[in-house]
Amino acid sequence: MKLPPVKILVFVLLLIFYGSLLAHTIKLPEAKDLPRQIKIGEMVLRGNFDILYKNTFSYSEPEQKYYNHHWLSGVVFYLVDSAAGWSGLVIFKIAVLLSAFSLLFKVALKKADFWLVALFSLPTIMLLNSRTDPRPEIFSYLLISVYLYLLIDLEEHPEQSRIWWLVPLQLLWVNLHVFFSIGIMLIAGFLIEKIILNYKNLKDNPLIKKLAILLFTLILVSFINPRGAEGVFYRYPGQDFPIPIDEFQPLLGFIKGVAISEYVSFIIFLPAAILLGLSFIVGFRRKPLGSAQGKPIFYFLASVATIALSFIILRGISFFGIIFLLAAPANFQNEFLRLKDRLYPFRKILAVGFAGLIFLLIFPGWGALTKYKEFGIGLAPYEDKSAAFFKEQGLKGPIFNNADIGSYLIYYLYPKEKVFFDNRFADAYSASFGKAYVSMLTDKNKWQEALAKYDFNVIYTYHYDASSSHRSFLWERIKDPDWAFVYADPFAVILVRNIAENQEVIKKFQITRENIGGRLEHLANSSDRNDQIAAADLFNLMGRDDLAGNQFLKVVRKWPHQGKAWMVMGQMALSYKTEKGDRSAVGFLERAIVEGYKTAEAYSLLGEAYTRTNQLDKAKEVLRKSLKINPERQDARDLLDSLAF
């Protein structure tokens, strides 16, 4: 089907819009899997197959059983990295995801008008924006699109044999990413629909027979993976693991602790899910059973599954977006055609207006949709600096590191150095180890026991670890005379043991309360917002509230819409416990909320500030808002209870 120029223009603009959201630099230390996966690919191609089964990257639990579900993705990423570097990996990711979207768009056009599909593409792209990093799941998005395309193609041409291409694709999928089971579920859902629609003629229906054989074949093929049956029936072994993983958290639980305004995908999800649900009221009433298209049973099953998955784990939102793009336009097709006839005289104006809307989303709208991502390709600034420092200064392990930076260290330091922990979590570490790790951060005696056991020489961490205990741990180690703080950048901090062999590095690079202003001057005076915020956070970590406060003020003067910066300033002002500090805290926290940082924490802190400034009615109001967002916020509950008397 050949599209007229105006439709080609709109489709290209949609690709540019989605591509602009995908074109952001890679931030390796932020709990990203990519560096480790590249190293896995390298090891596999060198014949080191132990990494498929054992935790060989770690010295803390090297024999721990490891479930590697994406070794083939690692091979692909390694080959791309070897050929084109980090920039090539970003371009490769963009190409894969744009291909997936284009294929989905083509599938949607089989059951809906171009303009309706284009309209629903806008919220779909925002839903897909929740997962834009180069990770193995990009292959799942592409393969889901291929499966859906071939299934709809089979529906239109049941005599064709193209559907059998899914067998080798399933073999690839089971070794590329853990979501290979979605392929099986798609075939099963499509088969269920055809059985329901053709229940009177099951035995003689060649389409049903073909789908049944295909389903059985795909299940068998899935057993061809390094773990065999264990790989097929894999279940994340982290029920008792003490460290939560963001992408595995339930949606409603996650948004209790974040500013929802910062996550466009989450804002779009609920109204999109409601709209999709309403569309099925129209879709199921549209056609009698047994017509050419029949009832949208397959899309309904897929919609229910992806909505449920999105509430269960955050990463399900992107999968919901895929189904949303197909199901919603198909269900609204007839109603849209009637509306389209009425609007026919205005078609050119509407087409130009729609193209203009996409254009606005691409340019002025980009910053709002990618608030914490840097446009570009390749690595973000400072990404490889800490590893270069470690190597250039001849530092040696054993390294104590947090999980977030483990993948980064594996890429840059393995096999010369192994990690203590990394973000495979329960896939590669026991629950007992996870509990021991948490206790090291919170219990000084446990830390000393671990220090005696492992003889750590370097502490190397991502200093934005989400755990509050991690920041407290760093605060304690920086004050500890047995350790010297020698390196800091917007992502990583490095401390070395205060022993004879490290004295040369300590003498040359040590960061202290007295010299931190000069040591971090390059960050504090950077033209980059993230560098300046990192400087403020590091000043705070060192206990230099004076420098931190001034730096945060500098940030909000230049970038006044940084809600989190206002919130941190309010938190710091409260910590002074002075009348002036309390008044300042009220202003800072109110501004944080105005700028969209409407978290349970911000409201709770504002409640405390109002209480201290004797604005008790306002305090009660914001404390109730805090508890509405997160009923488990005990500090807000205790303060609200105290104000009731």
C-alpha cells in the first residue's frame, strides 16, 4: 500500500519523535546491565562458558549458581561495540526500536485507518519511553513486533507458510532475553481466539491446526538454552532477597516514593489503560461473531495481560504500549470513519495541524519528556573517568562496591579485578549474601567483620545508590581515619585504605573537608546542570552544608524548575533547626512542590516545616497528602497524630 506524501511526512515525523527520545547518551554506572553484557559476549566468544553458569565475575560468591538468560544479547552487543563503540551501540538500539515501532505501525494499519493509528502513536511512544536504554529487552520488543506481524499475516493468508519463521526466531529469543515466553503466549492467545470464533468447526480448520502445531514446536524449541528446562521454567529467585529492584517493583508501590510528574510514561499509563478498556466495549459490539475480523478476543487477552503486568512490575508498561497501539485503533475504527466523513472538508487543515503537533513534541517538548537524559550518542561525560583513575593510579582490590556500579567495574576491570557485588542481584547472589551486604551498610560491627574477612583495599561506589543506608555508609567511611577519599565525579566515588601502599595516591589526590571546594571546582563551575548538582550533592556528602547550600542556590537560579534541588535545600534548611532555617525550609519545599516534586517525602518535610513555623492547619493538610501518596510514611503519620492533640 503506497502512502500519499502527507502521510509519509507524518510517519517520518513520528519516527523522528520516537528517535529523539531514544537518542540519549549512555550512563554506565546507573545500575545499567550493558557493560557486563558486553563482557559476557566477549567471554563467550573466547570460549569461557563458565560465565553462563557461575558467578565468575565476583570474588564474594564465585560458585553461586547463575541464571544467564541473555548471553546471546551480550554477544551481539560485544560485536557492535567492537565494530562501532558506544556511539554505535546507541545507534544500533535506535535502529532496533524504530524497526519494532515501524512494524507495529504496519500491523495496526491492517485493522485501522492511518490517521487513527498515527493519533494513538503519540501516547504509545510516551509509554515506550519508559524503556529506552540499550538492553537485551530491545530484542524482545522487536521480536514481539515480528510475531504480531506474522500472526496477522497468517490471519489474512492462512495458506502461507511464513509463520514458520517463528521457530528459528524463538530459538534466538530464548537465548536473547528472558521474555521469550511472551512469544509462546502470543501464539496461545491467537489460538484461543480462533478456537472461540470457530468452535463449530474445529477439526477441519487448517488455521487452528497450524497454530496448535506451531505452539507445540515453539515450546519444544525453547528448551534449547544453556539451562534447558531450568531456563524455560525460570522464576526470578529474589523473593527473599533484601534489596528491591526498581523495574521489578509494582507500579503503585514505586510511585509512592517518586515525583510522578517526572515519569511521563506513568502519567500516560492509567488514562491509556482506561481508554483501552472502553475501546473494547465498542470493539466487542462492533461486529457479529464469525465476521471477517470477528471479536477482538486476542487483543482483549493481550490487553488484560499487559495491564496486569504493568501494575505488577514497572517494565510491563512498554509491553502495554505495544498492545495499546494495535488494539485501541482497531476497536475505534468504525467510529473514527464516521467522524472522518464529517471532518472531510477540514482534512488538510487537520493534517497540517497534526504534523505541527508532532513537530512541537520533537523540539520544545523533548526536554520535558526526557528530563534526566542527555541528548546525543555515546557515553555521557565522566562515564569512564573513574575506571581510568583506578588504572592510572595502579589501585588494587579487593574492591568493596555497591551493586549499581558492579556492571561498570566488570566491563573496565575484569579479569584483573573482580567485584564484590553487582546488579544481577538474586540471579547471581544468595539471599544470605544480600542480607549480609545490607548489614555491612548499617551495622559498624558487621562492617568490621566484613573488612577482616575480605580485606578490602578500595571502596568504589555509585554515590546515587537509591538506598538511604548506602549514603549513610559513605558518610561514615569518609569520616573514618582508616579510609581516604581520593576521587569523585558525577557518578562514582573512590576511597582507599589508609595504609602504606596507598600513601602516594592519598598524598596526591585526597579530598578533605578543607579542600573539597577546590577539588570539585570543575564540577561546581561547569556549564552542565548535572555536574553542578553532583557538586552540591558531594559537598553535602562531605558534610560541607555551607558549600552545598550555596551550590544548590546557584543551580536553582540558573535552572529554577529543578524540583528535587528545591526539596534538598528544604531538607538541609530543616536540619539547621533554627527559626531562619525553618522559614527558609517552608519556601524551598513549597517551591519544590510547585515545580512538580510532589512526593510523599516532600509533603512530609513541608508538614514538619509548617509545624515548626506554627502553621498547623497547613501542616495537617500536607501531611494528609503525604499519607495519601504513601500510607506507610510513618514520620508523616506520627507528626499528624501529634497535631491532633
